[in-house]
Amino acid sequence: MSDRPNTPDSSANLRPAPTSFADIGASVRFGLDQFRASPLLSVAFSALFVAIGLVMYSVLEFGQIAPMSLSLAGGFMLVGPILLAGFFSVSDKLRKGRHAAFGDIWDGFRRMPRGGWVISFVCGLLFLIWVTDAGILYGFMVGREPFGFLRLLRIEGLVVNYAAYSAIMGGVLAFILFTVSAFSIPLIYDGRAQLVSGVVASVRAVFGRFGVMMCWALLLAAVIIVSTLLLPLLLLTLPVMAYASREFYFRTFPPEAGAPTA
């Protein structure tokens, strides 16, 4: 639990700044720069999730239900916000021109206020709902027919249909979660908002610049989903997009536009 002092709720002062498509490109470039500044630490932290992914894919191959990997890759977007605290701490250290270490990752999670963990719990719950729904859909559309990863490469119509319906279901959950958590988690982490005020500010930011935000959301989804299917790629893309998300947040809610960060 966070050791930060409780700050008054100042959501009324949290007005998102105008953002453009140029901010997306600038944020990604910033993420790449921060990755280059601390590549070993970034890759080491990401390797933990690659290892988890390998275990999950091994289970899917053993059970001959490889098409479920498509749903799990999309579901990673639902639990992604839980990982951000560790990357936030590293990013902030690098932003100040200081050296980041493994202890900073743990410090980021330790400093996350209670409101951030509430949102993370909701993310985990939505992931469980998503996996359950995807499993039911898989049972109806694919059934007990054995599907290993080699067969999955043939791109059969059965799998395409399952992936399409699965994407529609997951897209709805992902949109809701992005709207609620895209900016609430960093605002709460920085002590600039509490749970409700952070969610309100996040929703306001997303709908205030809907086109830009949807472009940012689709970029995040495309990069992370593809990287989750091609797991080694996640070693690069996960930290880069996490650092980029931190920068895009600062461009949307500049520190001087609201309460100062803790």
C-alpha cells in the first residue's frame, strides 16, 4: 500500500490538455529513447511476462486448444494496467536523468495508492470474465476438435470465425477498460486524483479527444496483441509502450495543469 499522504480530491482542476496525433508519435519516440537508456532492466522485467506466456502457450498446445491463444493475447490488454506501476517508477527515474535499478520496479508497486489497486482488481476480474466467455465461445464454435499451433498456422475458416467473434466481445471490454483506466491509474499513482476523480478525468480525456484517443488505443492493442502472439517481441514492445504511455499521460495531463505529483 502507498506511503503517500492523502491529498484532497481535485478532479475539478484536472482538465486534459489538447492532444493531437503528433503527440502519439512523439510519445512512442520517447518510449524508445527510455528503452535505450535502460535496456537490460526493461528486458529483464518484461521477460517475466514472456515466461508466463510461454507456460500458458505450452498448456494450450498440450490441451490442443491453440486458437484460445488469440483470446489470451487480446486479454493481455485487460491486465496490462496492472503492470504499469513498475514501469512508471523506472520511467520517472530515467526522466530525472538518474540510474534505474530493479528496486525501483518494486518501489513503483509499493507506492501505488489503494485506488490504483482497486482498478487493477477490476482489470483482473474483467480478464477472468473474458477468458470464461472466450472458453464458452470456443466450445460452441470449435468444440473438441484438436488444434495445435501448427494447424493454427493454416488459418482455417473455423478459427477465423472464432477470432472474429472473440474480437468483438473482447473489444467491448477493452474499450470500457481503456476509457476508465487510461489516465486514472497514472493520476492516482502520482497522487493527483483519488479513485472516482481519476476515473472521471480519464473518461473526460478520452471523449474530449476521441479520435486521437482511439488511435492511441488501437496502436496499443495492435502492438501488444501481435507481440503477445510473437512472445519474444514483447521483450521490446512492452517496456517501450509502457514508457510511451507515461509520456502520453504527461502530454494529456501536464503537471502544471493540475495538482503537483507526489
